Amino acid sequence: MAKQVRQVSQARPERSGPEGRATVLGRAVLARLRALSGRAIALTAGALAVTAALLVTAVLLFSRDDRPPIPATRARAYTDVDACLLTGDRGITAGTPAAAVWQGMQDASLKTHARVSYAPVTGEQSTGNARPFLNGLLQRSCEVVVAVGGPEVTVAQETAAHHKKVSFVLVGGTRAGTNVGTVATGDDVRAGVAHAVEAAVTAARG
């Protein structure tokens, strides 16, 4: 009987010669190149982004617009004359006598370009309480003082003699000095105040 000889194949060992080392080295170099190419792409993209941002900034900063600038809205040019209104505690609320007086002062301001403002007397409506408010207007260098209301007119009339350089306009008051003008109350109070304030502003300009 013939003997059966089993041949066991042995695994071939990896080549350790020049060809095997070359193959391993080639794979390592290829992997290294792939890694470097990925980093290079990322660095290049970042550099491009930074460059683009710098270019946009430069364009915005250094670009010139040859078109003439749009002029600003023209504001009213006021003169250095101030006309101040002293009122009761309700101020220039619609329906009060001071409301029409204030309208007359605004009319005068449109023609003379004088600055107009008002100050209500708060608290007790008396001559004694109105006096500090009037003094406040005088300290603000109001060249024209308009007063409307009982206590306000009274204290303005009493004070006018001590401030000859200030023109006083008393609504419903009586004339008591060269620097005091009066305006009668009624339907024409707005026009009367406008005329009196215009004259006072003209006199203040001297």
C-alpha cells in the first residue's frame, strides 16, 4: 500500500530584504504625504480666509465716495436773546390763559429767532412762592420776562424796578415803569403777546 505523504505548507515569512524594506518605507512616506497634504489644505484655506477679510477691511476703510455729502436738516438759528415765561402751576396746558401766551411767544420767536422757554410756579400759588421762580429766570439771564397769572404778574411788577436791563411783559397787569409792557387779556392775547415780545427783543438787542 502506497504511503500518503501529507505536505504541510509553511507560511512565507515577510521579506526582510531590500524589496520588503522599500515597501514598508513607501507606505510610511505615502501616509506622511497624505497627512501633510491635509494640513496644507487647512492652512491654505485659513490663509485665504484671512486674506479675504483683510481685503474687505481695506476696501471699506480706504474707499472714497466722490459724491457730495447730504446736508443736515437745517435747524433754526437762535439769537442770543432769551424770552422766558412765568406761569402758574398748570404751565401751558391747553385751555389755560398761559397756553395762548405761549403761542404768542412762539410766534415772536419765529420772527425774531429769540429763544423762548417757560417755568411754572409749583406749590403754593402766592407772590412769596412765585418770587424764587422769577429770580431763577433772572439768574438764567432772561432778557425778556413774560408773566401770566395773579401772583406771577404781581411779583414781576414789583421786581421790574430793580432790573432795568430786563424787559417785562405783564399779561393783565398795569404799566409800572419804562421797562414794563402790558397785554390785555382776551381773545387777542396771542397777537398782543407776540407784538410785545417782538418789541422787547428788539429793544434787548439795542
